[in-house]
Amino acid sequence: MTRTPILVVGGGPAGALAARGLALRGQRVALIEARSQAHDKVCGACLHPEAVRELDRAGLGQLLEHAQELSSLELFRNARRVRLQVALGRVLSRRALDEALLLAAVHAGVELRRGHSAVSLTTRHDGVELDVRAPTGEVAREHASVVLLANGLGNLRVSSSAGPSASRAAAGSAPTSRATTASRASAGARARRPARARRLGAGAILPASAPGPERGLLQMFVAPEGYMGVVRLEDDRLDLAAAFDAEALRNAGGAADLAARLFARADHALHEFAGRARWRGTPALARPEAPTLQHVLPLGDAAGSVEPFTGEGLRRAFVQANAVVEHTLDAVAGNGQAAARWARTRRELLRANTARVNRLAGALRHPRVVALGVGLASLWPAAAERVAGSLHGRTVLR
Ligand SMILES: Cc1cc2nc3c(=O)[nH]c(=O)nc-3n(C[C@H](O)[C@H](O)[C@H](O)COP(=O)(O)OP(=O)(O)OC[C@H]3O[C@@H](n4cnc5c(N)ncnc54)[C@H](O)[C@@H]3O)c2cc1C
């Protein structure tokens, strides 16, 4: 068994940026990333202006050198469409963004272990035990003072030997026997809430030759089955990303067919390309907030995911990655309250944007609202641009 003071699970934006921040503060950090090489992710690749600012704050603004300005939005409701001038932020492929962040972490001194997957995590009174599978398939047990859990929507078995307050499963994790009671209780609470259609993420990358929006334009398709966005990336490939209703996805026979159907309804030239593309999926997008476990600090999607295309995903990953550094130093110094304090800080950070995100998520989930918006926007485009700008948290361009 080896011991590393800080282990970060997951080399996405949240994990890579947090690991870098800790290394810059002189900490020894190992970053475990399941994927062995650069890869495309299911994501709209849109960086909200606040996400851009947060990267700047970390001294990494230059990573967006090749990112495109996103200055217009085209909304489709069937064959009706409206185009608005709104400053939406920047676009950069997740392949480029995630790689640049990992490289920045390595430059800061982080030990990056690619192709290694955390398979289970157990909290002990003096730290955390993590079982990690190497690319050879061999599983080794590691011990860390603190673990940053940034594994996105990925699954991890979590258990605790640190007492009842720490006996819940981490977000997205299969509960072990000690975690079962609390998990059932929260599942019961969830079941009493009004039903909200279960959404799954899906995405595809199309070659530069595919017809679609020019650089700087986000096309959004909103339908009862879900919604889908298309942007042109820095290398001119097209990024297609969608949040589809799970049942509609099953009925359509898969993401390719459902996307092709939405494009066909909009009379969009992409309908044939989308039907032939190789789509990748995500687990269910809705996640409850991660429970508090001693010595474990969740962040990014692992701490509870949000509605896609609200610009909140990457913004929150960066904000939390910058903020978690002080809390991690506290935890390493032996402060038993550090994980609980981090949970409170996370909630406060979330609160700042909740109203905007809820308004936007509500609009995306109600195609009739969008249909009405498309109709009104074609009559009063300037007013619609102001509304779209305020939903996104930005003023319009003109
Ligand atoms: C359809 C869709 C569209 C979206 N569009 C946008 C958008 O346009 N703008 C925006 O801001 N957000 C968007 N999001 C949300 C955004 O993608 C996420 O919020 C963001 O990726 C969260 O970053 P993260 O670092 O927490 O997780 P991730 O980016 O998921 O990174 C987690 C990392 O952990 C690794 N990992 C997982 N399990 C393990 C393990 N057991 N061991 C080791 N490594 C592991 C994974 O390989 C991955 O690299 C979208 C999401 C979806 C589903």
C-alpha cells in the first residue's frame, strides 16, 4: 500500500484545475484519470463568460487562445427559427480544453496517472483508502490523507468506517451495506418530489465537411423529447450534444435516430449526417447532492450535476476547483470539519447562480415556452435578445 497526501480522482476540468491549484501551493498531488489518452466528451463545449473569467482568475486565460467567441443563438422549434445576437461566451472542444488543463496540472508538478481507474473508496479515521485499477488490470490499494472526488458522472463504490454521519454513498456511487439506510431515505424523499422526466446526455462529433452553423453560432433545437445544441469547433468539426428524455430515446431506438428526427423536423441539412454519426451517451444527468464524508471533498459533476446548456457545468467546475484548494489544505492539516465546511461553501457558491440556471433549465424543458418565444422573437427581436441575454446572465451585443 502506497501513501500520497492528496489523491484526485478524475482528470476533467474540476479535477485537473484543483490538482494544479494544490500543486502550486506546494502539495504533493496524484491525479488519477481513467482515460488513457485525449478524447472527445459528451458536452456542448460552450464556456459561459463566467467560466472564462474563472480560468483567467487561475492564470490560465491563455488556454482559450483558440476558443471561438460565441455571439449568436439560433433557436429552432420544428421548422420555425429565430436568430438572436447574444454574447454567450466561448467555444472550445472538450478534447482541447481537458488536455490543456491536464498539461497545466503536470507543469505545476502534479503526478498524472492516465489509464488508472479508482474502483472503490473507503474512509478511515485517519484518511482514505482507494483501490485503483492500473492499465494492466491489476488493482492496488492506496492511502491518502485527503481525496478530491472529481469523477464527473462516473460510478465509484464508496463506504465508510468513520461513523454514522459519514455513512452515505457519494453521488453516483453504488452504496455499500453501511450506506444503504441513508441512501434509501434520500431516494424516498426524491420519490415524493413531482416527477421530472429522466434525461440522458448524448453527443457526437461530425467532420468539418458536415453542413451546420458557422463559427460563433449556437443552434438549439427544443422538442418534447429533449433538446440538442450544435456548434462549430475551433478545428471546424461540429459538436452535437443533447439531453434526451430516457423514454423517448428508448422509443426512437437510440440517439442517432432521435437526433435525425429533430433535425428533420427543423428541415435542417444535418438530419442525414446525425443519423449516421457515432453517438456516445452518458448516465442519467440528474444527481443528488453528494453527501459529506470525512477526508473526501467532491467537486464538479461528482458533487451533483446540473442541466446541460445552462453554461453552469464548466463554470461550476472551475469555480469549485479554485475554491476547494483552501479547504483541502485545511483537511490535510487535520481539520476534521474541513469536508463539512467545503459542503457549505459549495452550497453558497451554487446559490449565486441558481435563479438564472433554473429559469434557463425551465425554458429548455418546456418546448411550448420556446415555441412562444420563437414566435414573439420574430416580431420583436431586440426584446427577445434582451430576454435571452438576461437568461444567460449577459447583456446583448447591440
Ligand atoms: C449533453 C451535455 C451538454 C453539456 N454542455 C455543456 C456546455 O455547453 N457548457 C458547460 O459549461 N457544461 C456543459 N455540460 C456539463 C459539463 O460537461 C460538465 O459539467 C463538466 O464536464 C463537469 O466537469 P467535471 O470535471 O466535474 O467532470 P468530467 O468532465 O466528467 O470529468 C470527470 C473525469 O473523471 C474521469 N473518471 C470517471 N470515473 C473515474 C474513475 N473511477 N477513476 C478515475 N477517473 C475517472 C473521467 O474519465 C473524466 O475525465 C454538458 C453536459 C452534457 C451531458
